[in-house]
Amino acid sequence: MKLLELAHNWLKPVITRSDIVVDATMGNGYDTLFLAKLSDNVYAFDIQEKAITATKQRLKEAGLEANVTLIKECHSNVAMHILASNKSAGCDKAPTRASIKAAIFNLGYLPGSDKTIITKPTTTVQALEQICDMIDTGLGGRISIMVYPSHKGGECERDSVLGFVNTLCPTNWNKQIHNSPTTTQNAPILVLLEKQ
Ligand SMILES: C[S@@+](CC[C@H](N)C(=O)[O-])C[C@H]1O[C@@H](n2cnc3c(N)ncnc32)[C@H](O)[C@@H]1O
């Protein structure tokens, strides 16, 4: 099974329609569309206008635009955005702390675009910290992180992601690391996390 398929299969069983879910790296919108089919509360982030345009079009074609908030900003602002929109929606359940059920990161650069615009270790880890803090406990909130170490800067990002994952307490977190079936050096890896 391909790693991206594995990532989707990991997230899908825990997502219900009212759950808040996050695509931290919208890109061409494939993962956003996947989440929008499962939830009415998708928040998708990217720093490039191109990604917003491609994703908007993909969602429009599927008739699922209403399920997604597209945010042209760094994913390190994820907590601020979700808390703000939860408050403005009058959510009285937990006004200062919204719960995220699932999040997907597909790191690196936008395929078919400028390969120098890449996710960066510091902001990736900041986004992960915020999402891990907001992920549902008890109900088994899940995160999937596809890491591509082969481009310039990718190895450093892989090390930062794995370093961060290492800091998560094993009592509270189920962690899996899957290697790509290809044996090439710096092949992609998939990190799957579940809050217990
Ligand atoms: C591999 S692509 C994502 C693919 C996407 N999930 C899809 O389904 O097509 C990585 C994306 O991360 C975006 N990105 C880079 N830095 C970012 C940041 N700090 N915050 C959010 N997105 C970022 C890039 O612009 C690029 O579109």
C-alpha cells in the first residue's frame, strides 16, 4: 500500500461529520478534498495563492466548498485560527480550547511548482505542537505526517519531526513510523500518531 493511502486509511475511521479536522499543507487539495468528504469542519492551510486556487477549484467541482475554511497562512498559526472561528460560531462547549479530531501534514514543496517554497522545520514543529495540544484525548484523535527528506532541507525537517515525535510521552501517544517500500536513500517516511 502507498504511504499516502496508508495515511488516509489511518485518519478516516476516527472522523465524523461534526469533527474539526486540519489539512496543514493544502497544496493541490487532494488531502483537503479527502477530509471534506468526511467532515463539515475542515481547516486547510497553505502559504501559496496557487494552492488556495487549486484547492478551491477541486472542492467546487466536488460541491464541497462549504465544508472547508481555506487559510492562506503559515500552519504555525493553526491554534489561533481554530479558536477564533470557534468563538465566532458561538461555540460554548469550550470557548478557549477547541478539540481537533484529525490532522494531516504532507510536507515539502507543491508538486509542479517552485521547489524552493518548502515547509520548514521550525514552523512545522510549531504547528505539530499546537495540533498535538488540541487533538482529542480519549476519542483517539489522530495525526498523519508525510515527510520527504530527499529535497534540499528535507533531511533537516525529517530530523526535527522525528525529534519532536520522540518528545511525545509514549503513555499518551501511540506512534508508528512507516518507511517507503522503495529502498532509495532519503525515501519518504510516514509518521502516524494517536492520542490515547
Ligand atoms: C507536498 S505539498 C502538499 C500536498 C497536498 N496535501 C495535496 O494534497 O496536494 C506541500 C505544501 O505545503 C505548503 N507549505 C509550505 N510551507 C508552509 C507553511 N509554513 N504553512 C502551510 N503550508 C505550507 C507548500 O506551499 C505546498 O503547497
